[in-house]
Amino acid sequence: MKTVSTPPTWARPRAVLRRMVLGATAGAALALAAGCTSYVSRGIGDDGRAAEVVFPDIERDATQPEGTFPNVDNLRAVGAGLTKDQLYDLLGRPHFREGLFAVREWDYVFNFRSGGGVTTCQYKVIFDRDYRARSFHWKPAACAAMIAPAAAGSPPPAAAPARATRQFRLSADALFAFDGIDLQPEGRREIARLASQLEGARYERIEVVGHTDRLGSPAYNQRLSEKRAEAVRGALVAQGIVPSRVVASGRGEAQPVVQCDRSAKSALIACLAPNRRVDIVVEASTDTPR
């Protein structure tokens, strides 16, 4: 049997060497395009939701591990349907090496001043198959409160000392039947109790914001959240609240407060209950009569 030995690199034909170099270069380019990351979320569907949300390691994977102090108003403007260009305008470039092409998630490191110190949070946006933002996630989940309006008892803003903001959070499950838009009797009583708390308040504006869980399509959830917010607004007006000062809007599934991965539908519905809610934000002033 004749043994064939592989010639050393310097003795190989030039065409063979050229093919080896081109192959290595193409492989590196594909790896760069894919991002070569081990932290991408798993099972991202066409609707922009992941079977398992995975956050990257800040120290190991971030290109900007120190993060940024975001514009909170810009963060509040983030919602389902934004393009990558629109998201970039609001939040800037992502802070991790997600890759260059066909990327379905962007990750950020955000810092917030709170309690005399700085709280660092991770924020993830997952895109649908058309590369529009669809689901939004915080780590830890409590960081979502960083962009919520000020809660009751918070001091008024320094720039407007005569105004104060109060927030009320109502469970949609207590107000409506599951997947429903008509207020239940207990829901009407809950809103009546809320209206009595506003009795005599010198408020300028009341904002009613509906939220849903992630079950169902994003478009359906957006419509459901809007209809529920309008139902609550109508009930407040029926209790004597000035109609011109009450506005209603919906956020759909875009601003969850909990994440759940239960497989059984009944368990998943129960776990996602905190996301089904109606937030009511009251801006009051000592200078504006009721």
C-alpha cells in the first residue's frame, strides 16, 4: 500500500491556499454576522415572544458595561410596533454584541438614581419576524417600576411644587371577566370607591391606562387594553369626574410587570394576572379648581 503524505503549507498549490483563506474569511464573517453569542433568548417566535428569555452577562458580554442614564420619558415612549430605527432614536445603540444581521433582540444596561444611590437594570427588547419591537423585559423585574409615574406620597417635582401625582393600580381580573370589556358589578363598586377618594381633589388631569397579559395576538391585546381603559374612564365620569380632564389609552402587552413560563394554561393565566391591570394616574394642583 502506498502512503500519501500531506505536503507542507508552503508546498501546496496557490489555488488551494487561496480557497483555504477565503473559506476561513467567510466563516469569520458569518460568525460575526450571527453575533457568536451564547446568551440569545431561546425559541423566539414570529410574534416576538421567547420561550425562554435569556439576559447576557454584563461583565463578560457588554460592550458598554457601565451602561447609561436613560431619558425616562423616552423609555416610557417605547412600545409595541417600533422599528429598530425608532428604537435607536429613543434609546441609542444596544450595549451588547448581538450581531449585525437578522438580530431579534437588543439589550441595554440602564442606571437610575434612587434612594440616594444608583440602581443598575438590564433591559431587553425582542423583535417579531418583521423586526418590530414586540416584547420588553427587565432584570430584575422590579426595575419596571423605575419608569412608572410617581406613587402616592412622593414629593412633588421641584420644577412644579404646586402639583402632585398619585397612582392607583386596579386588577383587571377584579374589574372585568377574563377577556371581557364590560365592567362587572364589583368593578363598578371599586371605581366608585376610587372616585370617592378623589372627592374634593383639585386635579388637572386623570390618565387611565389599560394593560393586558401576553396571551393572544399583540393587535388583539392592544384593542382590549384600549377598550378596558375607555370602560373605566366612562365609569369615572359617571361618578362625577369632569370628562374633559380624563383621558384613556392602552399599552396592550408591552409593559408587563411579571414574566411567566408555566406550561399549563390555567397556571399560566394565574401567573400572568398582575399584567392584566388598569393604572390610573392623577395629577393634582392646588391652583386648579375641580
